[in-house]
Amino acid sequence: MRIMDIYSKDGDETIRAAVIGTCRLVRPLNKLRECNGAEVDGVKVIWAHSGFAHSIHDALQWISILNLEKEIPTELVPLIYGKSHEDSIGIKNKAEIQKGKELVESIDIFLIEVSTKNRVYTNEFDLNSDYLTKHFVRPGGLTLLDWWSKVCQGGSYSKEELEHLLKSVSKLHLAFPNYLESILSQCKRTNETNVEVLNAIEYLKNQIPNSQCIIVANPDTSNINFTSFLAYESTEKESFRFLDPNALIQNFEPEEVFMGEGKDTNHYNESFEEQMGEYIRDFLFSNNQCTYVVIVSDFITAKTIPASSDGVILENKNILFEPQGNEFVTVQLRGKTINVQGWFKFSFELEKGILGEHYSPILKDSTSKEFTQMHETVVHGNSFFDCVVWLDRRSEHFLEIKLKLNLSEDSKLKMMNVQLEPLEDSFPKPIHSVQEPLNRFNPCVIPTDVPLLEIELPDLTRSNGTGGITIPEISEGDSPLLEISLELRCTSDEGVGIRLFNGHNWTAEIAEIGTDFKKILISEQIDNCTQQKPRINFINYSKGTKIQIKDYSIR
Amino acid sequence: MNRQEIKEIIEKAIRTETEYEGDIDGKMTANEIDGWDSLAHVRIIFRIDHHLGTQVDLNATYATNTITDLIELFVNEAD
């Protein structure tokens, strides 16, 4: 843990930062001291104490220690600060902490790396897992390794087993005579949920009301769901800022960034540390709330329903298969991680004439019940199909495309340039529709200053008029009081009427909208909701009318 | 101890610490084995060290990619 004065590049400004994390945070900042050509030192370490932090609870404990609310007993110092008993601790350590306490009020920013959701703790103390294994488990040999494995795997010891364990470990004469029993009996390892870590961050923020808080992510991409969750929460709530080192790392090859020829993702190369230090400094002095890398993995497998006897080839975003004489074919695509939620554009290209006439492909996200009609654009004789779809964060995604083929064409079918891309700065909320047999949901994202979501209303000559925007998260039997706020306009001078289906009946027309934006508030008590879910329904409009939604919320 | 014996010790340590019951292939990485997180990694290395009488540098183990790489590291260490 460090308290550092960090200087802006021109040396005119200073930020005093408490730096709590691992070598991935401290070493790059230390490197700023050695920046070539800098007119002044990049950083000045005001106060330093041995020991690093992995979890948000390690960081919280550091703040308690600094505030003199918690004192680490001498015997546990090696498991929290990493110092061995041979180092001079005790009185010297207390004096160091007191000096740190005197600096707390002057700290502008707490810069905290949360590198794990694992927490290792006893009833009173959070223990550093690296120090615990080094100073306690390893010297204890197989007996303590078996104990530690059981703790990590969530196992527990009976009273008799614990007494037996204590007796055997006591014979090892480890350096923890007074705390041996409490470590062995109380030590737990938990893997916290994203929300539990977020709650701990919010708690930490309350402990430092006069300072900013910046959370720094672990660059290991296996933490992708956790990282994207924190990035989202940081952007939404703005109670803490968030820095994902991958926003810089993505511009380099792994061997340039990490030790062990790019394989040791726990440690940056010394040559990269300076660049990371500069990157962290730039973020500190900026007004950026959050830096973050959007990851949408390419599709990795494809199959068809009914199955193609020769299989399906997926290569360079192209899909090749033999339809086997079936008029309707569903192509199922599987991709890995999506670490953002929002509207995505899905598109592909076909040679003209491959599909049956007057037919547009339909897209379905496998986790939703909704079918989305794709738009067709013909360019140089080829058909380009695209649509937008709302997707949330997930470690694996499946999309299905239903095609109606023109069977008189060649037997092989090639879908080209199959792509899924996130739409930046698009309408920020999901909107889903109630499907009708002859009308598909057909949204369109309009990227204006305030992004809009445009929906073409169903053709009433083909529709039974019962569709609309579904109200999410209401189950059969629920009786919520719905408060809906909707700001929208339509594209037709003839206007559009709005009513609500409350799970039993249609209300009368609640409001009418025209071509100017209008805010509509709907309050309706839902009584024992049926299988027919509540929805916002549109009436009294002419063919081809579209609505454009500016804002939408439901409580 | 020969390479095959070392390989068996390593596979056993991985299974003990991760409770993984599927097939283990030399080309696999830690990410492909359920339960192999940072804490399990340290325990796996300690357990192998204990059985082989070695004491490898943990940082060197982080720089291994596949299980075969890990086996090679311990084969060299046990020489």
C-alpha cells in the first residue's frame, strides 16, 4: 500500500492517491519516477507500507488499518503485510501506521485494484492468500495443504477433527502459537457474487466520503463478466470510476505486455510498466468515468436444422452448407463472450435469388422468444440483410436465422460476411414486442444526439391488432402497480393512439401522439396477471406508420 | 522419477485441488479445467512440490501455458 503524490505531465497539477492493489498497479506508478525527459518526477511516494491487496475486502481492511479502527496483532503481520517475523515489526509498525493516518484526510483519490472475487478471512481479519500459503500453509507441509484445500473447496471440520488437526499442527512449531486455533477453525474462502463485490465497493465509498474512488480491473480476460459488470455499474451510478487495463493492453501483443513471453498474465513486463503507468496517470487527470474494452467474440460454430449431411463450414465469416432439398432451413450460430449489453447489428450477404420470393430472413436470439424481421438491401446484384437485436452480457451466445430457400437454385448455399457488431451510443434500453402470427418485430436504432428506437407498427390489414410492447418481468398471478413513462412521437400526421392491455382487458385510448415528442405516464393496477402478459398497444394509425421512442421506463 | 511418474503426480494434484473429473489432455490449459483458479493453482504447485521434493518458482509456473508445459517444468526441476 502506498500514498503517492502523482504529478500531471506538465508538472502543474498534483493528485494525492492512496494506491491499494498488487504489483500491476504499484509498479507502473513507481515507473513514473523514472520517466525520461520529464521535467519533474512523475510521482513522489509520501508513505509506503508492505503488503498488497487482492480483494475489495483486503482494501477495506487497509482503510480500517489506516483509520486506526483495526490493529493487526504482531503474530498475524506476516499473513496480512507479508513481512516475516524476523523483520522489525511491532513498535516501528505502529509508528508507520500512525504516520499514514495523519495523511488520510489529504488523499484525493483511492486507487484500488480489485483483482479477485475470492475472499479469505477469519472472524476478525482478511488474510492475504499469497501470504497465507507462503507463511502458513507451505511450512505446515501436507497436513496444512490438505486443510487449506478443504477450506478452499468449502469443506468443514468436525470438533473432533479440528482437535486432532490442532494437535498435529502444534507439533510443527509454526510461528502462530496464539492464533493457530482461530486460523484453523475460522478461516474461510468465499467466492463472492458481482453484486456482493459491488455492495462492498459502495460501502468502501461511504468510508471515504471526501475522496474519489477509482476501481482498477484485473487484466486477465477470464474475469470478463466481472469486469463488464463493474464497468456498467460505474457508468450507470457514477459512484466510483473504473479503469480496465485491457483498454491499453489491447493495442499490444501479449508478449509485449506480460512476462513469461506473454503467458504470465499476473505480471507486466518491465518495459510495459512505464506505458501502463502513463495510462493510469492520464486516466487520473482526465474526467473519464470509465475505460473499458467491448468484446464480442466471432461466431465459432454453425449448424443447420434440419442438419446438413455434409456438415456446415464456417470460415472467415462465411457459412457454406447443402440445404438437402428443404424449403425452410434454420442456421444456428454459436459465439463465445459478449461483455456488454445493448443493441447489436446482425448482418449477412447472399447472392440474389437464393431466397424464396417475398421472404425476408428472421432472426432469433436463443434466449428470447422474439423473432426479428431482417431488412434487405440489394447492392450489385447481392442481397444484404440486417437487423438490430438487444443482447445482454453472456459467456456464450446463440443466434438462429430462419431462411426460406428458392429450391430451383444451386444446391450449395453460402452466407457471406456474417457479422454481429455492437452499436455504440444507441438507445440504452431493451424493448421487446408481443409477436403476432403475420407481423415480426422490426426495430431500428437511430443514432441522433439522443438515440431513438424506431418501430414500424404492424400492418393492420394483416394484423389482429393485439401486439405491442411487452412489460417485462411480470409473471402469471402477479399484481403489481405499473407506472410506465414513455416519451415518443410518430411519423404520420394522422397520429397514433395508445392503450394498455392489463392482463385481462384493454383500457380505453389513454393518449394520442403526433409528430412531436410527447411524454405519457400510465399508472395501472394489475390484478392477478393472466398468461396474456400486459403490453402497451398502438391503435388508430395508418399503414406504414412508425413510432420513435426517446425514453422508456417501467416501475 | 521418470516423466510418466511426474505426469501422473501432476494430474493427480490437479484432480485433488480442482475436483475435476473429466479427461485431462496435455494440450489443455488451466482455463479449460473447471475449478482451476488462482488459489487452486498455488495449491496444485505446492502439492506437486511436496510429492516431488521440489520447490519451483511460482512465477515460472504462471508462465506455462499447457499442462505439458507444466510437466516439462517439473521434469527439469526434478532432474
